[in-house]
Amino acid sequence: NVNRAAMARAGITRDTELEGIPKGADGEPTGELQEFAAMFPIVRMIGNKFRITATSESGLRLFGAVAQWAGVTTATDLANDMSDDNVATMLRVTGDAHYPVRLVPLYAGLGPALPLEQATERVRRARAQSTDRLHMGRVKIVADGSIQGFTARLKWPGYHNGAPNGIWIQPPEVLRQTIEHFHAEGFDVHVHTNGDEASEFVIDCFAGALARHGRGDQRHTLQHCQMAHESQFHRMARLGLCVNLFANHLYYWGDAHAAQTMGPDRAQRMDACGTALRHGVPLAVHSD
């Protein structure tokens, strides 16, 4: 949440018509900013405080130390802009013979999106510089928001407490074109999908991309994918998709999901690792 004075300095007022900026009964912004598009005006003003670890040498070294303490040898950053400066910093840090972890950063344009051809060239340029300890050349796309933030896209019956359906981070047809483009260019694509409507649409996108452009041994992956159901895992298996399920999320948010977001029945089948395994979908679990 952001106070109204800060929002006004960033140009967010009662006249701002932007998805993700809810307004109160008085017509003024409430101070909540939902998802990336609504956050950009504030980020432009104060800088992106979420990206310190991935863009500074000290942050990367601390990240490597934390990974080592936890016994982790390979770790990923699924939200890196792969700018020349960031790539140079990662190459320098991971080039240290004592750096203890392999890094696998994925390109994600979380600011105003680059044109697809420019983004493609950026990822291709980074991939060409990969080393044994720095594996680059994959792409991350965000389809919807979060379940606990009521910004994930859900199929019927929607949110248990009656909240309106969530936010498409980019228009569905743009999402479809982006997935197909990066698939056709030969990149592995990871897509953030929390709600089952988002997961279904993204599965449809991959099905279309594979039908039009083929490829073999692709490792396209749905990230989070918390509300996927039996038929969706069945389709993932047939398409050769992978899934990374947000199992740790249930420890922190399970009670809220049962009471507010999904209701007790659907909350019981969130992050369905057993269903994925039963259908033969390659899976990982994560803590985000």
C-alpha cells in the first residue's frame, strides 16, 4: 500500500484509469496498487527495490552464501531484465572461482516491455555468454497475479468471498503472441500462472505454438500453477510441459485460502503435486 501523497507525486489521482488501482467510495485511490502496471509509476519515482539482489555484486554474493548455507548448488532468478550491466555483473561474480552456486537467470521484462525482437536479441546475446556457473537463455512471462491478492485469474465459481476476478498482466492475445514468438525462436519459456483460468489459457497458447512451430525436447514450464486440475495436468503431459508448484505457499496462506479465496473444497486440491506425478508431468516445488 502507498499513501495518497506519494501516489499523487507519481501522477496517480482519482482521474487515473489504470487496472489495478482500486478507488474508494469517495472516488480517490485507496492506496493499494495491484500488480505491475499499477506499480510502475511508483517504481519510476523511487526505483525498483525488489531487484537489489539480482543487480548488485554484494547482493549476488550474499545470495550465493545463503544458497550454500542451505545446501543449494543451483538457483534461479526468474525476473532478470538481462541488461548488459546486469549480465556483466553476474559474469564477474560467478567467474570468481570461490562462488558457490550455479545461477540460472531468466529474462523477464517486468518494466515497460521491450519490443519482441529487441527482447529476443537481448536473450540471445546473454545466452551466447553463458558459462559453467551462469546459464542464460530462458524467458519468463507473467500471465496473472496472486491468489491471496485477488489478482489471479480464476475459472467459475471465482473467489470464495465474491471478489471480482483478477488481472491479466498483459492482454490475452498479447500473451499468446509472446509465448508463440519465444517458442518459435527456440527459447524455453516459463509462465507465471496462479489461477486455473490463466493456466488453461497458457496451456492453449503452448498447444497452438507447438502445432504451428513444432520443436522437440522443449522444457516450457508453468510456474506456481496453484489451481490446475486433473484435465489440465493431463493436457500438460500430452504437450510435454513441466510445472513448478508453489507448495510452500500452503504453509503460509492455507487457512486464508480455505476461508477467503478458494473455499474449503478447492483449497484441498491446491498445488496438486500428486496429480502432476500421476499424469507424468515433470515437476519441481518452490518457496518463491
